[in-house]
Amino acid sequence: MKSSSSSTASIRKVAVASFIGTTIEWYDFFLYGTASALIFGRLFFPNYDPLTGTLASFGTYAVGFAARPIGGIVCGHYGDKIGRKSMLILTLLIMGIATFLIGCLPTYNQIGIWAPILLVVLRVAQGFGVGGEWGGAVLMAVEHAPKGRRGFYGSWPQIGVPAGLLLSTIIFGQISKLPEEALFRWGWRVAFLLSFILVGLGLFVRLAIVESPLFAEVKEAGTGSRMPILDAVRDHPRSVLLAMGARLAENGAFYLYTVFVLTYATQSKIGFSRSSVLTAISIAAVIELFSMPTFGALSDRFGRRPVYLFGAIFTGLFAFPFFWMIETSSTVVMALAIVLALVFGHSAMYGPQASFFSELFGTRVRYSGASLGYQLSSVIAGGLSPLIATGLLRRYAASWPISLLIVGMAAVTTVSVYWAAETAHVDIGGPASASSSAK
């Protein structure tokens, strides 16, 4: 007997598999961000002063975000045509191989300009992989979940973000304790080479899960879309735009709080060590493992919009206090700032985001539509925010312009979520079911 939702045992298996897979993918992606802030400027852009080298390094970091919509479009197209599961396996392989090869790269002093060029190529591959992965992972969880529990189970692949961040931060934190000469000569490579082992684990887990029941129904009925990405844009243009706006503050502020902060807090005038900032980020990531499913469950009870709006408004209000707390040069206050920003700002938005975005689109174009809104905003927000923030810091030597940047992103997100439809209780079964994006 077919069902539009899976048994409790089945959805738990899918949720855990989605969590493990996304953890590995985000480990790979975040590892690059940490290395961009701390390592790559010296190794791949040695002819610049330290801050300019970091700026150039963040430029290669941003390239990965530019590739994410391409991954979302390509994998969304085939995910809506041939299935979610096959795309999850493909994207994991792409991400893992690219990360492993970064660990093998010669530096600028060894091969000159080819070093940063090859770094950019591999970063593009990383961006393509993670861009295509998100839609498949969240849809597997959301489309297996029973009505009334989609927010909770949809948050499980989202937990892969703090888990991947925690894993990459812990590993890099341990490696960063090496003597500086060893760290820059070979130590940083270890974290990237470990990806090869993690990908093997991820493939084992993902091969064991079954295809989404809602996609299987569409496939069996022969009602799938021939050109999912075009149909998503044509049939749900408002949903795509509102998803992009809703994503802006969540994604942009997150990368400022986890990547740019490594540059800002370790400046000589503030004086934190790399390890103390990485420890603070790790503490916040541990708490997010629990706060994200909590906010996902709250969105099942109170609705997606109220929970998401809380996170967006908190992010805007906390923008200036965050940097003031960092500037105290107190380790405890700095750690508290990072924890508050991620747990009450980021988690409140990211926890219900998977179900919220998925529910805006019908099954036949859901992978394409949700991925498009999610990934296009990533280019503007997550990809550019550390780069813009570093440029602002270089020009003004102060945090207030960066706080204003966060406030602006939070304002866009607040308006977008306010005008979106409440989707928590809509029926997402069938090829055409989707909430209207109008309020």
C-alpha cells in the first residue's frame, strides 16, 4: 500500500541519512572558509599584505557561491526528472573529490599563478556540489515526513550545517596548534585529505535509503515536468523571489559570524587567538545541533513565518551589539556573542527553512524551485558578505559599516517572510500541490 508519507522508522532513517550526508558536504565547504581566513592568503597570494591577501583569498571563497546556483539548476532539473537519491550520490562524490584534491594542491611558491587558478577550479566544483546537494537532501526528509512534522524532520539535513561546521572547526582547531611552519607547510592539507574517508561513509549511508514517495508517485503517474527549472520560474516566480529574500539575512549573517569573524577577531587591536575564536564557533555549533530541530518543531506548531520572522528581527537588532561584544577583547563575551547570534538568529531561520521553501513549490518542480531560490541568494549573501565585510574593514577600520550591512540584509528578509504565505499546514502531495506565495 502506497502512502504519501513514510512510517516513523523510515522517516527517521531518511532523516539520519540526510543529516550524515549533509554534515560531510558542509564539512568540505566550511573547511575551505576556515582555510581562506587563516591559511590561503599566505600560501596562494603571498605577494600581498596580510589583509589584502585575505581579501583575495575570500574572493576565491566567493567563487564557490557563484557556482552554487549552477549546481542547483542542473541537479534540480535531473532531481525532478530522474529522482532525488541519484543526485545526492552524485553531489557527494563531486564535493569529496574536489576537497581531497585541494589538499593535494601545490602552492604559489611551487607553481606560481597556476596555484590560485587550480584552487578556483576546485572551489567551483565544491560550489556546484553543495549547490545541487541541498535541494535533494531536504526534499528527501520533507517528502518522507508526515504532515504536521515536516518542520521538525526537514530541520535534520539543516543540522548538517552546524555539524559540518563543528567537525571542520574541531579538526582545523587541532591542526592549527601545530608549529606555524608545520601548519603552513603540510598541516593544513590533512583536514582536506580526510574528506576521502568521510565521503566513503556518506556514500554507504545514502545508498541505503529509498526514493522520495511523493516523487515516486509523480513518476508513476507520468505527470513529471519536461523542463522543471523553466516551469518553476514560470509557475512560481513570486515564490522564487521571496525565498531569495528570506535567505538573505540567514545566509549572509551566518558567514560573517563564522568566517569573517576569524579575520576580525584575530586582528592585533582585538587580539584573540585563532584557537579561541574557533572554540567559540564550536560551542555555538554544538548548541545549534539542538536549537535547529527545536525551531523546526516550533514552526510545526506556530507556523513557519512567526519563527522565521523572530530569527530575522533578532539578527537585525543584534548586528551592532555583536561587534561591540567582540571588541571588548573578553574571551567569554566574544564566545557569548557568537553563540547568541547563531542560536537565536541563524537557527530560528535555518531550522524551518527546509520545510518552508519546499512547501512553496509543487512536487514536479520542487527540487528546481527550492534550489533556485536558496542558491541564487547564496551568491549575493554568503558568497559576497565576507568579501564585502573585509573590504569595509580595510576602508573604514571599524565595525559599524558591517553592522549596517547585516541590518540591511535582515530588513530584506523580514519583508520577504512577511509577504510569503504560511505553508506549515498545506498539503504538499501530488504534482501540483503548493502553497501560493502571496500573503
